[in-house]
Amino acid sequence: MATFFVDENVIKVLPSVKEIVSVSKSGESAWARASRIDVLHEDNSEESYFMKVSRGHHGLEALKGEYESTSAIYAITPDFCPKPIAWGTFKTGKDSHFYICKFYEFTDGLPNPNMFCANLAKLHSSYTSPTGKFGFHVVTYNGDLPQDNTWSHSWEAFFESGFSHVLNIREVRAGPSAELGELLQPFFENVIPRLLRPLETSGNTIQPSLVHGDLWCGNAAITDEDTEEGIVFDPSSFWGHNEYELGNWRPERNKFTRKYFNAYHSHIPKSAPEDDYDDRNALYAMRFNLNAATLFPSQKVYLDMVIDEMRRLVQKFPDGYTGHSPRADILAHRHANAMAVSQNAEVQQHAEDVDGTSALPSRQGQPVSAEIKL
């Protein structure tokens, strides 16, 4: 009979293991090893688990972030994500860390738009941020890219801070871009306030929604071939504006068509002011393209997409926001961002610590510049 080694600390978090039946490779990841573990329990029931393993401080942070994100999603919509089991560190190797959840067999294709978007809308409409603010209680990662999830009362301030954070990491990994640099001041001073501040002024309000945070087509799958019902996985969550999630659907490379937008908004209407919806979606899509430009620094197409969209919005909104004066917390965040432009040493160490290259899983590496117009 074949024997399979599974670290003692992994076995401890699984319920009453009688025998490890098999361990096999499962899926692809550029920054972690992924395995399927088939187990026979003491009651003779069989179960399969999915395990990711990564190394170093940032590997630990990433797996903890995935566990906390999945746990938060599972608490609201338990049928919409894998059941999280645990995260921790190997007993046999203190620099190796793991995350475990229930294993699912996937069917090719994307989930049914109506059922999928009904579940996503349920997730977004819980409005149960533990602080009432935008942010998250731990760092979460897109691939090997850490997000700034610092709590904020303002969605505008939170988005601006997160965007600046990724810009800094991109510059460390790929070097400065003069073309991008000349757009940043009007982008931060005019475009972001013009598109996001109206969400929270003039009688408009938004509540923090739990977002998956990286909901591209490779992080959703069909689990029931007959109903085309599906789940989401690999989250990098935070509490944000629900429409942020849909920014990742705008680039056609992610295969979420207009049917998904329409199905989603049959449950949750577009935020006011609705006239800004398409440009807000373009702004949110820019953040995901910036993530890709940072994860794939050698693929210039992603940075070009960021620059082209940023230039369009800068030209469209030269006067910026013309309502009342900026809020103090937004100005404070802007000042903090300016003072923290260089976290280069930590970011450089991050690139060395993570087990893998600075890239998303290979299935996302298909640069396509077309976008869905809403």
C-alpha cells in the first residue's frame, strides 16, 4: 500500500483522520503549491480537501488573508465558496505554511449568470462590516500583490490609498513610467474625487459591502453541471463599494459578459449618481489592470491599458469635483500616501520571500485590451 506524507500540523486541523488515502497535485499557481488530500476518517467516511502551501512571511500573510477572506464570505453565503478549514505553519518546516478548505470538482465553463449574480448580490448586501468602515482586518493578496486594507470612514480615501499602494509596488518591480507619472496628479486630484465623492455627498450614501476582491473568470467555477451553479474561490476580500467587484468584469479577458452585469443589477441597482456608473466602472477596472501591470511587469499591454484609461478620464474631468470642500479624512489619507511613497525595501523583500514569480496563475496571462462598454 502506498504511503503519503502529510505534515503533522495539517493532520491536526482535519477531523479525526484514520488514513491519508492519497495526495495529488491540484491546479496551477505561480506563487504556491496546490494539492488535493483524500482522507479516510475514523467513522470510515471519506472526504477530500484542497491545500495550498507557500513560504516565507508574505506566503504566510497571503494564506492567512485567503483563509480570513473565505471565512468572511462563508459566514454570509456558505453555498458560494469552499468551506474553509484552517491555516497554519508546518511542524516540519517553520518557513512553510498552509491553507486548507473543502475540495470541489469543477466543470468547465462559467456559472449560470442569474444564480451566480443572485449569490454575489446576497454577499454584497449583508452590510455587516465589523467596524462600519471600508477595509479589512488583515492584509489580503491578489496573486503575490499585497493590498492596503487600512480601515477608512471614506470609500474615496480607501480607494485612493489602495491605488497609490499598488502604484508604488509597480514602480519597484518595473521602474518608473514618465507617461504614467504625468497623469497621476490630475488623476488623484480631479478624477478620483469627481467619480467617488458624489457617492457619499449630496444626500448619497454607500454602505461597506464584502467583496471577493479578485473576481475574474478563473476564480469562479461550476460545481453542478446540471444546474450550472457555481462557487467563488481565491478571494482577496475587503469591505468596499459593491460596484468595485464589477470593475474586474469590464476587460473582456475575464469573460463576464453584459449578461452578468444585467443579472447583478436586477438584484442591486446602480449607485447614485447613476450617470457616473460607466466611468466609475472604468475607474475600478483600471485598478485591476494596474494589478495585472504589477503582476506582469514584462507585459506592457496592461500598463498601456491603465495609461489610456487614465488619460481619457483626466481629459473628461479637467475640473474635478465641484461640490463642497474635501473632507478632512480624505486629505489626511492623501498626505499619508505622499509621505509613504517608498516602501521599497519591504516590497523588494516581499518579492524574495514569496515562493514563485511575480505573476498571477498562468491561466490569466492572456493580454486582451478590449473592454465591455456599459
